[in-house]
Amino acid sequence: MNTALDAIIDTIIIELDKGVAPWRQPWANGARPGFPLRSTGEAFSGMNAILLSMLQATRGFGSAYWLTFNQAKDLGGNVRKGEKASPAILYKTRTIEGEAEDKGDDRVLRFLKTYCVFNADQIDGLPELFKPSTAPTAAMEPLAQDIAGIMANFPVPVTHGGNMACYVVAEDIIRMPPREAFANDEYYVTTLLHEFGHATGAKSRLNRFAVYEGREDYAREELVAELTSHLTSLHLGINPSQSVFQDHIAYLGYWAELLKDRPNELLKAAGKAQLACDMILKYRHGGQSLEDLSTLPLAG
């Protein structure tokens, strides 16, 4: 793997060994930077989104925008002297003629490179668009609408009762404890999104459950569901928190061991989580009307 990326993975492993999910860092100083964005306003995805959102939180950046040195320069900006760059990942392909097995056809290799980006907070002279938003924190109502839409439209029923949150593969159903069992709305929503993450893996959807034979396979799936919950939460504007992670803390040690042996597993999980996040977000519109929001468990 790339040296810069190795250093990031090593840092993540150290935090996992401490019992901390490093991507779940509350936003500092009341900042609400939102989902990491490119200079064009396009959202980063997969591992880049996870990595850069983690850095936004831990380094206290208030802007969601990340730019290369040249992108900043083209926009009239100037990276301040002494500012430290952050790594982002770029996937590239290379074609090798006549080396495919058996047939002698061209072989296409896929590999990754890292490149340097700076948060807009580290850059002077950028247009106002790139500065941190001064708007007040979003109200709960739009979030309730989004969650209501997902619950109403995602083709998996959600039932409430009992004391366990889980996705039941055989029944294709999500079971959740009553809303009152959760300390706050954030805890309820992130747990629900975790279970929706599992539900995307069904054969009729993203088909991740083809071969699940041992603890390591289940740990991989839990990592995908956790990253799905994190990415979807970021899209919906939910502040990450360690406090809502307690139900899945037992997997931290498994993930640390997995990444020590095969650091690429984090990139694979992030890619699968992005697909799951995209699927979940497709269902957020067209849910209950404003008048019906009181029926949503988190509204109580």
C-alpha cells in the first residue's frame, strides 16, 4: 500500500486497539462541516469520505471543502505556510498488453495512489462559498422526514419491540427496540442506519452474504454496516459520537486484528459501505408528510 495511507491505517488500528472507533469523532468547537466535498462541490465517497470526515473532526476544521494546492491557486487561494496536507485516494488503471491468463488478451491492473489535499480552513483568499457555514444547526424536522422516507420506502419492514436491534436475513426484516429504549434520537437513528446497512447486503440487493463461514466474515460485515451508518449519518447531518457506538464495540478488536494482517480490508469495506449508503439514501424522499411525523419513533 501507499506509505501515506499506511500511516493513516496504522493510526486507525491504534485507536481501535484503544476501544475507539476513530471515524466517530464529535465535531469540535460546535463546527458542523458536513460531508467532505471536492472543490467542485461534488461529494467525496468511500474511504476518502471516511478519512476526510475523520480529519475534519479531529483537527477542528469548519469547512467541508478539500482542495489540492493547484485547485486552491486556480480559485485565487493561497495555502498558508506551514499547513499540513492530508492524503486522499485516487484509483487508477493500467493496461498491460497481451498478459491476460490463457487468452493472451490485454490485462487491466487497478491500483491506488494518494494525493495531497488541504481543507479550505487552511487556505486564505478563497471565495465565500468555501468558508464554514454560519447557519444555525439544522432542525430535527428535516432529519425526521429523511428517516421517515427511508423507513416508509425501503423494501424491508421495521418492527419495534424487545431489547435487540438486528436485521434478520431469513425474514428480511429489521427489529428495533422501542424508541424510548434509546438515550436520544441520535442513538436511535444511527442504530437504525446500521441495521439498514445490513439489509442492503441481501441477495436481492447488494448480495454480500454469499459466503459467511466464521467470525472474521461476520466482523467484515459488521464493519461494512458500521461504515454505512457513519456515511449515511454524515449525509443526513448527524454529529458522529462514540456514545452511540457501544452496541458494536465488541468488534473493535476483531477489526484491529483484521487490518493488521490485511489493511486493504478497510478500503474494501469502505467501498461496500458507499454502495450501501447510496442505496439507503435513494429511499429518503417520498416518506411521510409533515403531519404524519409524529408517528415516527424518533419524534416522540
